[in-house]
Amino acid sequence: MEKITKEVYLKWYEDMLFWRKFEDKLAASYIQQKVRGFLHLYNGQEAVLAGALHAMDLTKDRMITAYRNHVQPIGMGEDPKKVMAELYGKVTGTSKGMGGSMHIFSKEHRFYGGHGIVGGQIPLGAGLAFADKYFKRDSVTICYMGDGAVRQGSLHESFNLAMLWKLPVVFVCENNGYAMGTSVARTSHSTEIWKLGLGYEMPCGPVDGMDPVTVAKEMSKAIERARTGGGPTFLEMKTYRYRGHSMSDAQSYRTKEEVEEYKKIDPITQVLEIIKENDYATEEDIKAIDKRVKDLVTECEKFADESEYPPINQLYDMVYDQEDYPFVQHKI
Ligand SMILES: Cc1ncc(C[n+]2csc(CCOP(=O)(O)OP(=O)(O)O)c2C)c(N)n1
Ligand SMILES: [Mg+2]
């Protein structure tokens, strides 16, 4: 893994702050009904992504996740303006406005969604890794899932085959404590989710998911193992989401105090403290970062706002790849 230098801390601070503010803007846009449908925000979980991106080779590695998926493609290199436009349902979006919040996709940057079926992305992640192994490419797939996904059969089938075929994949459970409003303790006999790997003799373990340094170190070991033929790893990142499951969640299943406890170990604050303690940046430098972040969010919002909705015939054009299909030509 590349060393965690002053530049890395500054990048982490700027990236994570941008992801947070980008999503805060989405929440406001949702209330204004500019973003429709579902909206699941990532606030609080940013270290899980920041640390992973540091450990990955962004020229070849892949990522797939569930529906809490707005900032991952940005981290992988996608233009945040296009991501926001997608959420606004505009033609300039990553999927021409046809995917929306839960289905961000960026083939160019090897980000494969964006999946609404809980656990649905786990076999797909194993499949991406299978393809890399089959075609003898040395890419590694990072396959994220929530704590609510780990009791799905798809995880167990995928874990077995991933171990059998030593697939180059890192399975990451982002344990934010809840699946919608249901705590892990209400659905799992063992709340140590990482132990699910033991049944398959898969290297596995718990990770402090609020600290990007720990995440980067553990991800780096797992990625190295996958890239060198050692097969999969299962990491349980212990993290927390500050906002509700989606925008329509009244959050009656937890207390405000619990949320405040986690905010004390907020990943952005932790990184900022390290920056300040080590004099990695002056107050002026930090203000400049904050302003850059604010300006970029405004730019994304303006782009999304001013873009057009897709033309109606796009409904048909995006369904079929084959030029002469459907055989009856559609007319609008
Ligand atoms: C197969 C399936 N069952 C149920 C649902 C309804 N559902 C949507 S999100 C969710 C909870 C998932 O929680 P978790 O995996 O912990 O992810 P988080 O939202 O915490 O990121 C459920 C049950 C679904 N989308 N798919
Ligand atoms: Mg969860």
C-alpha cells in the first residue's frame, strides 16, 4: 500500500467532505422534489470508501455495491455533475436519467452499480471476479453489502464458489447497525458478522469502519491477497449512518443520543484532527478546501438543474441493444 502521507490525509478530508456535502444537497433537493423516488444517504460511512480507494488500483480494480451508491462512483473517477444529474432524472446523468438514485453505474470507471435487491450484488461481484480470473486479468473486485444482506442465501452460495475458485474479490460488509429499522441483534444470533467467513475458511475479520487508516490497511492486505491468487477475504466494517435508512424514515428505532455518540468518532472530524495536530495545513488551507467543496457542490446542482429531461423515445431506445428489435417499430 502507498504510504499514508500528508497529501493522503488532505485528499481524504476533501473527498469525504465533498461526499458528505454532495449528499446533504441531495437531501435538500429531495425535499424540493427535484430528486424523486428513494434516496438512501451514506453520511457517516465515508471512511469505508476513502480507505478502500487508497488501497485499490483505480486503473483496473472494480467496485459494486447496494443502493447506498451515490459517492462510490465519484470516488472511482466519475464526474459528480453526471451523478447529480442522474439523481435529478436528467439526460446528462450517468444512465441518461433512467436509473436514478439506486442505480448509479459507470462502466468506464469500473463501477457496476447500484443494486436495489438486498444481497443481489453479492453473486454479481463474485461474477466480476470470476471473469477477471477466467480472462487472466489481475483486477480485484470490491463487493460491498449491508449488514441486512448477509443473511441472504446469495452470500453463502457466492462465498462457497469464491473460495472454491479462489476468486479475486474482497467482500465488505458495511455494518451500520441497522437494516432499515431493524438492528443486527434482532435478526442475528451472532452479531459478529465477520465470523460468517469462518464457515468457508475465508480469511475474515472485523475492522473499525470509522477510521480510514485502519480501513486502508486491512483493505490493502485483502486486495494484495486477491491479486496474487490467494482468493477472497471477508471484512466486516463497523460503521454508522447518521441519517435515516431513506428519506422517509422517522427513525423511531434509535435515540438521538446514539447518533450523537457516533458523531464523536466521525471520520471527517478524525481526519481533520490529524491534519491539525500534525500541522499538515493552515487554517487558511482548510478554509480553501471547504470553499472548493462548497463551490463544486453548487456546480453539480446547477448542472443537474439546468440539464434537460430525457426525450420520451429514450424509454424504448435504452431497452434493446439490437438495432431491429423490437420487430414492430415504435412510433411516438
Ligand atoms: C431481497 C430484498 N428484500 C427486502 C428488501 C427491502 N429492503 C430494502 S433495504 C433493506 C435493508 C437492508 O439493510 P442493509 O443491508 O443493512 O443496508 P443499509 O441500508 O444499512 O445500507 C430491506 C430489507 C429488498 N430491497 N430486497
Ligand atoms: Mg445496515
